[in-house]
Amino acid sequence: MDWNSMGWLAWIIVGAVAGWLASLVMRTNREQGLLMDIIVGIIGAFLGGLLFNLFGASGVTGFNIWSLFVAFIGAVVLLAIVRLVTGRSIPNP
């Protein structure tokens, strides 16, 4: 996974969408704005890429649905780790 396979604008778009979807799943959407969604999504893309590579699957491969999925899974894992470290519980629906 490198910055040359996708342009910086594509990274921002994938990061924003993946971070936003992960925040909906983890119920942190009201706590974080667009900038945090982008940051969580981009870090999630790196984390997801590492995790998928550990299991023998490809990570982020470009601007496509698979890369969005990898970034989403990584963002969910990132938010779960943050939740475990901070000790914050899942809010009631």
C-alpha cells in the first residue's frame, strides 16, 4: 500500500467514507466530525491493510470497493481499540 497507487484526494475520499461508516457502526458519529472521520479512515486503511496482509489477503489496492472495505474494517478496529483504551462504553441506541 503506497501513496502512488492512489492520489491524495482519493485517500481523503476513501478515508472520509470509511471513517464515517465505521463511526456509524461503532456509534461514535455524534462525537466526531468530518476531519476525524477522514483521519480515522486513513489510519484505518493502513491498519486494515496490515491486518489483511497478515491473513494473506490484499490490502488497499487502489480507489475501489475492496479498498473501502479494508479501510472500513481497519477503522472499526481502530475505534474499538480506542474504546478499550479509554474505557468508554457503547452508548444506548
